[in-house]
Amino acid sequence: MNDLLSRTRAAVWHPCTQMKQLEAAPPLAIARGEGAWLIDTDGRRYLDAISSWWVNLFGHCNPRINAAITDQLGKIEHVMLAGATHAPVVELSERLAALTGLGHAFYGSDGASATEIALKMSAHYWRNSGQPEKNGFISLQNGYHGETVGALSVTDIPLFKDTYAPLLRHTVQAPTPDARLAEPGETAETYALRCADALEAHLAGHAATTAALIVEPLVQGAAGMAMYHPAYLTRARELCGQYKVHLIADEIAVGFGRTGTMFACEQATAPPLAAPLSPHAIRPDFICLSKGITGGYLPLSAVLTTDDVYAAFYGDATARGFLHSHSYTGNPLACRAALAVLDIFEHDQVIAANRAKSIEFTKALAEVAAHPRVRHFRHLGMIWAFDAADAMPGFSTRFHRAALALGAFIRPIGNTVYVMPPYVTNTDDMRGLAGAMLRCLDNPAI
């Protein structure tokens, strides 16, 4: 393992990392995975409590996803999607359309790419519709949508954004409905609606120059798993329709069952005739998907949109089309992995099973929730989080290293500790994870 760690420091530039810190806190040297567990080069096991950056749904080395990819390898590994098509991308697009109520999937390689695609599509739609001045964007305070230049423009995390400010386009940030910010005695719903009033005030004066509002539905991940009431989404959908502004749902992290429904938007209600995702659920104008779409196997993202948006690009002029591309757009191997993931959801009734697991896992974490250092313990679907009240600088690194020593792979965001385990995690695994977190919290040096 020491040889591997020295080689990684010499040859690899790790993401979201100050490389000098690897001298004191080396990365975990992983040799293989089994289900919810990571196994290092010395044979030690670690519960993958954050699903390998929120992507792994059904465990490492899942036999059904393995089989689908292996089968596809014997057919075609890749063909460019400009001028060609293939069965996996067609079937995946059809099934995603049936799940989302949107259509004509456009594929990229990662979440930031999906954000870029949606932003460009929205602004280009208004241009093709004779309103080129509608090219501004609104996002939420503390929101995160990726780190490419367009995606970073609608991100509001200073650590990621400030250095690159000269490269970025100006955007507007509306107040976040993060329930932790409610006034004493104010409910999460009341606060969410108060934030929606601020959004309306902005749209009333700027709709003519605004292309879209982009939101992470229900949970702002990089903001420290900030959770908010679905009433905000309901009202945002109404306002976007009223002021003729697109609603972009960034379901990259929260899609595919993470919040207790297949997509988080399903938990926000709409009038009965609103062309729903599920009965009475709102429908965004764009939905961005990635992370769990392939079960953590291969890079893939997708953006689906309305027939109205698609029609605005359809015509004889090449420049009217959406001339965006990625070399690996719609890669057959990635599409087969995604189809296997959808098969597992359907055949194993995963959403219903997760709802039952969620209840048991929350019970397993009851002592954590009651710990004197814990503030704002919160839970939605298969996501649990809390804030450490007395966190000192360096808390996240200390907690991460201490949890590793106890067999848990956890990576806090600032003073927020969260867990988003693979769906194959069992109750005994969660009890062990709770014990590890309690030991970390009991240590005043962390």
C-alpha cells in the first residue's frame, strides 16, 4: 500500500483536494469492493457510507450490472451518436421519458455537463423563439451545480467559485429555503414560502431577461445537505409558468430514489392537469440526471426536456439546432449499465423497500440524533445529516480519519456529517455506522 500511495502522490492530481494534505492524511488505497463495502490493499473493510460520492446505488461489483456491461462488451463498446444510433440509448431514452414525463434525452458524461446542457438549451430556446434577451439565470443561495464554467456560474459555494470569478457569467441567487435558516417558531413550510415570495419579487422585475431558474430539489448537497420543504418547488413551478421562465430541476444528486421517491420533484404537488411525473407532481421544463443513473459504474448524464423546447430547435437551419456534443455521448456500455439499474428498481421494488429501510435506519441513528454535539439532525429518504455544534477548523478531516479507523468511509462537508449509503446496506451495517459516529462524536479532540 505504501508504494501505491507514493505513486498516487507523484502521478495523480486528486479532485477537490489540497494535494499537500495527502502527506499527513493519505488517501484510502482501495483494492476492491463488495456490496456496500470498500476493501483496501491490506484487506481492511470500510462501509461506503457516502456511496462513493453519491453514485453507488446497488453496491460494488453488483452481479446484474456486471452482467449487462459484459453482455454489451460483446456487441459494441462505443459508436458516435452524431449520425448513428443504437438500441441501448434508444431504450434508455424511452424509459427515462416514461419516468420523468419529459423526452428527447440529450446525453453528457457527468453532472456538470448536464447543467451546461440545460443552461445552453434554455438560453438557445429563447433565442430561437425571438427573445434573445432572455439569457439570465437564477439559482439558490448556497446551491451547487458543478464546476465547469457555466455550471460554476450558477453555483454559490465561494470555496469553489471565488478563484474563477473573472471567468464566470453573472447570475442571481435567490434566498435558499434551507429549513435550518427559519426563524424561531417558523415552520419549514412557512419559511420556504417566504423565500418563494422573494423569488417572485425578483421575477416580477426581471422575467424579461431571465431564461431559467435552476434548483436542487429538496436537498442542496454541497451546502451541507440543506433540506427544504417541497412547498418551495410547488410555488417555484407556479411562478416560472406565470413569468415564462424555465424551471431546471438538478436531480443529479437527489434522483433515482435518494429522497424517498424516484425523483425529488415528485414530492411537490401541482394542479391535477399539470402533465405530472406521478399523480399531481410538478413537472420541470428540464431535468438533469447523473450520479446514480449507472449505479456508480460508468460516467453518464442526461437532460430531458419538454416537447415545446425540442420543437424550438427543429428546422432546416443548422444553426437553429443544438450543436453541443461530447465524444462519448450516449455510450452503449454506460446506457446498458443504466438500463440494468432501472431493471433493478423495477424488479426489486426498490423505492418501497427503501422506505422501509429508511425507518429502520433512522431508528439505528437515534442515539446519534440525541448526542449533545449534534444540531439539526435531519433525514429525507436515504439521506441523513447533522451539524456538529462545536466544530473547530479541521473538523471534517479529523472526523473522516477517525471514522476510517473504525471502518466507516465518511467525508463531512465542513461541520456537516452526512451519510448516503448504497441501497444494499442493511440494518446491522447502519448500527455499526451509528456506533462509529458516536465514538467520533464522543472524542472531544475531533
